[in-house]
Amino acid sequence: MTAQVAFNRTKFRELIVYFARRLEPQAALGRVKLAKLLMTSDFSAFAILGRPITGATYEKWEFGHLPRELLLTDRDLQAEGAIEIETVDYYGRQLRHVTARRDPDMSAFTEDELGIVESAIRAYGYASATFLSQLAHQELGWILAADKETIPYESVLLEMTRPPDNVFAEFRALHGIA
């Protein structure tokens, strides 16, 4: 059963502006990195607080978790002049870099949410899109989802590691299984 969470458009928009303002140009904030930062913030909040920050709907795409709301929100923020997306050279490749044109309004965010967002920036803000995509491909929610299928927030609570053998032995003993 997946949690029913409401999408908070204001927080989603302001979080995009925040990432664009907070990360320096050398961070090369493109769509893959932006999606990873949004996803990490939301999924970490779900694991820690029991609810995501923005409630965005994340889908499985080739390069990782993509918030369904990202493309239209990017367009709206650009039209308002809140962000600018420019094509820049990034180690010989073309990157669509996101830059903030105004300060974000973070008044709707709790202290815990801001801490989670800052942790996401520290962990992934300066990593390459290739590395972030590889990380996404190792996450159980992404692995289990079909292409363009929604990845439930609950997937962050699943573990990919096998429990120690003594756990199975104790289970068998508890239930009288040889």
C-alpha cells in the first residue's frame, strides 16, 4: 500500500529555486542533478519524518528518479524569471545549467526539512550527473519499477541486503521449521 501524499506546489517550486541559488556554478546543476536532489530530499524526509517535503510523484526514467512535475514547473519558473536555464560547456559536453534569478522563499519549510535538504546538497550537490544516475540505478525503488512507473516513497524503507543467517535460523527455530 502506498502512502497518499498531497503535492505541495509551493514547496516544490521554492526548493528548485533554493537548489539553483545555493549551488555555485561549478556544481553544474542540470536536470539529472536537480531531480536527484529533489528525490533525495523527499525520500529522505519520508524515511526520517514519515512524510515527503514536496509530495512530488517520482517516476523511473533512464537516468534516475524524475519528478513528474519538474518539466512544467521548470517552464513556469523560467517564464516568471525565477530561474534561467542556459546551455554551458561542462568538460566538453553541453549541459543545461539552472541558475536562480531570485532568492527562494523558504518560510514554509520546517527546520528538519531544511536540514534534510542541506544533507542532500552536501551528499550530491557537486557530484556528476553520470555518478548520480549510477546511484539511482542501485536504488531498490528504481530497480523494481517499470519504465515511467511511479516509484513509491515506501521503497526508501526497503533494504537490499540479506539479513544475517542467524535471523533465518532463529525464525526457523521459532516456527519449528527444520
